[in-house]
Amino acid sequence: MEGPAGWGEASPLPGYPCHPARSLRSAREAAVGAWPPPVRDRVRVSALIPALAPLEAAALAREEIGRGISCVKVKLGRGDDLGRVGAVRDAVGPDVQIRVDPNGVWDLDSARRHLTALARYDLEFAEQPVASLDDLARLRRMVDVPLAADEVVRSVDDARRLVRLDAADLLVVKVQPLGGVRGALEVVEAAGLPVVVGSMLETSVGLAAGLALAAALPELPYACGLATATLLAGDLTDDPLVPRDGRLEPRPVPASAARLARYAT
């Protein structure tokens, strides 16, 4: 949608917990509101490696590193997880950070076994390895790999419970599920943990909101998962958000009328 402040996007991802009303609120904030002022003009980003066969995952990771990316997130929970991460580590070498994301598909015992085996590959962290906050807190006391919470935090109350349980080392936030940039900042403040800003495979219009959040955070020690525009078959802008030297520059992204017409349903 377009408004006086620019363009906003509501695009809930199928199968991912994001209430459509919050997604719409996020789009309206971008179109008619104002994002907080940035404290940085560039944001380091990671590349997303889908749950491919090990050799395919390794080849894709090698391509991303060739583009200047210094951190990759490998999707797990399907196929040869151990082989995939091992192949990616061999492909990128010891200096590139690897994080993994099973999207909460493991039970507690499976998560413990998988992360114990994967620890040999020097993981930066594991994102949402189990589905509940309670299990995340239990798992954190069983493994040495740092853990990140994502889908289990959808409100300030969730963030406060995360703190009470001491369930994670860091927090992954996405703008749409939290109702916008300002809503996400409230959750971040309540959690008091280091933050990674992620995407829901939005077009560059939606990614601009994630970048606005990343640019506004007081501290940003981790690469953000916002380099996903290149995974799409098309985009809605003539100037997509594509990383240069492993970084993105926060900026407004206008939609193209011609592209909107092309992809209209």
C-alpha cells in the first residue's frame, strides 16, 4: 500500500506464525507513519541457505561468500542436516559464521542430539530449535550452542516470559509479526537481549521496514537476515535491496507501477 510516508507491505508467510492484522498494521506504519531515526547507515546481513542436499547447499554458500557475505544461515529439519552443515562449513572455511534454523521442528531430545553433533562446526547460534519457550529454556541448559528465540516471542509479555525463563541468548525479530518497527522495538526493549532482524521473504518494499528496524537499534552485534530479495523470482521495485560487500543501506523503497501490474492477481 502507498501513503504519504511511502510504501508498506503486508505479506504473511504461509506456515509461519504472523497474525494478518499485525502484518497490516506494519504496512500502515510504513505507509502513513514515521520510522524511528536511524543510528547507522549500513547493516551487515547474512545469506539464507535453504534445506538443500549437502552439495547444493555448499555451492550456494560459496556463491554468497563470493558476493561479500560473511555469515550464512542454514535451514535444517529436513534431509541430511549434519551433512548439509558439514558441506557448508567445508565450502566457506573457518572464518565465515554459520547459524542454523530448524524452525522449531525438533522435540527436546532430538534438538539436544542434533546440536551436540553440530557443535563441531562452530555454530554462531541455533534459531528456534524447539517449538516452546519452556523447551527452549530446558535445551539451553543441555547444549553449548547459543540459542535464539524467534516464533515463541510475539508480544511484550512473551519477551518478559523469555527473560524470566532465561531461555535464550539472543532474540530474532521480524517487523510484520510484531506489528511494525515501533512494536518490534518495544519487544526488543522488554527482552533486553542482543537482536537479529530477520525477513519473511518480503519484496524489497517490505524489507525496507526490517532495515529501518535494524538501523534504529541501539546495538546490532549480529548480521541480520535481510538479504533475501535475491531469493525471489521477481520484485516490486526497479531498485531492489541487494547487499553490497555483505551490507545493505537502509532507505525507502518505492514500488513500480509496471511491476505491480505485472504481478497483480
